[in-house]
Amino acid sequence: MIQLSNLRKEFENLTAVSDLTLEIPKAEIYGLIGPNGAGKTTTIRMACGLLTPTNGTVCISGINVLEERERAQQYIGYLSDFFSVYEDLKVWEYLDYFAHAYRMAEIDIRDRITEVISQTGLEVKRDALIRGLSRGMKQRLGIARAIIHRPSVLLLDEPASGLDPKARFDLRNLLRALSDQGATILVSSHILSELEGLCTSIGIMEKGRLVRSGRIEEVAASGPGRSIQLDWIGECAGTVQALLERHASVANLRLDRTKGTFEFTGSNEELATVLSDLVRADVQVVSFSEKKQSVEDIYLKISHHEVM
């Protein structure tokens, strides 16, 4: 649904995006993460046709965006990091304006506005002038505008900016529901907690390059190591330490009296051998498990935290 091929964008002496290639299949929620200045916004602006790349191609739903921008944008819902609104309009009037701009059938517009207002939690603000909305309510309105025409592809740049915790929770539920209905979503953020529990795949950007990309579990497995937790009964920390240090795949070993953690870079078979060695040495193991890595854990392990 989203195909970026050898995408590059140069601004005078700055290369904002460097030879980026990315394919996102239907119904995927793809999180583009990285620090401010990594090239995320430039990538999304090229993907929706607002910025012409120096080199490379962009296809949305099989349509070349650079060759058929207007046609492609019928399939795209876009929310920029900072967007303007028409402050003299009421909320419903603003959505009505964009529904007509997207050439929706007149007979569908009224019901669609009501549906989108409900989805984004704007019911009490339906007839309010936009100039009186809080930043968070304006952000909700921007999201409502992005989905008004039922796009098959959503490109969202920092969509949770300005939202309170409840609104962020509602946004995650909305995006999951849209994905379940078949929408493909590319969402960027430098606040990693916003993407936790939402994305099915992630891409890590640094200095205009995509340094790692794939499904979350694949990216986590390709990192420098898995985090293993174990607990045991009895005063045998010395035995545990000696056994674990024999394994070349064990690193960053941290032990307390009856519990510990370590990083493991070996295979599942090798990890099973570690546990077998502990049991054979009469260590009474209570628990031995891999700590689930969050998006933040993955990013901190893989990223070099570089910006342009």
C-alpha cells in the first residue's frame, strides 16, 4: 500500500533523507521513530506528495504520487505535525468543507461528519467555533479531517501532540480500529511511549537513513541481545554467577542474592542449555524468562541517537 523506493531529499548542503526504501503492506500500523531532525517529517511529506524528492519514487495504493498527485491524494489521509485551521468556522463546517474538497457524495457527507465527530470525541464541540478550541481539541479535529473521506492510507506526523492521556488512549483505539477495517497507517513520533502497544512494525531513522526496519519482534531479535530474568531459592548467587560466566553468549550479568538479569545473544537452544546447567547444579530456579522489550528498549539498544 505504501512503497518508497530509493527516496532522497536534499536541501542545499543538507541531505534530509538518504536513499530510503520502504514497503508497508495493507492494514499495517508502521511506526517511524527517531529524534527530531532524523528525517521523519520530510519522509512523510514526500509520501503524501507535498514535497518533491530529489530522487526516488513514491507509490500509494499502486499510484505514483509524483505523476498523479490529485488521484493519489484521494486515498491518503494526512495530518502534519503543525497544521492550520479556519478559526471562523464551526467544527462541523470545517469537516463539511473538507468532505466536499475530497468530492464525497453529497448524500453521505452529513452522516459521515456525525460518525467522525463521534470517533474523535468532538460531540460536545460540534457547533463550537474552532477559534475557541483547546490545542488538544484542535488536534482531534485535525485527525477527524484526515479520516473524513475514509482513506485507505493514513500518514500521521506526531498525531498525539497536544493530546491528554485519555485522548491518546482513544487515538490508539481509533487507529487500531481503522487498521482492522483495512487502513494502512504510517505514524511518526519521537515520543516512544505513544507508539507502545499500537504499531505492528517500526522503522528507526537517524540522520536521514532508515537504520532498522521490520515487525517489532523481528527488530527486537536483531538487536544486540535479549534480556533474561531469573529467580532462585537459596544462598547460591556465587554458583549461579560461575555457571553463567562460562557461556560466551551471556553479557551484562547483574545478580542479587536470589535474582538476577543478563543479556543473551545466543540461540534458543543455547539458552535452554543455560537453564539445564543451572538445574543440574542443583540451583532451585523459580523463574527463568525473557523480558518483553518495549519500543523504547528496542530504540535505545539500536539507535546511535544521531541527528543532522
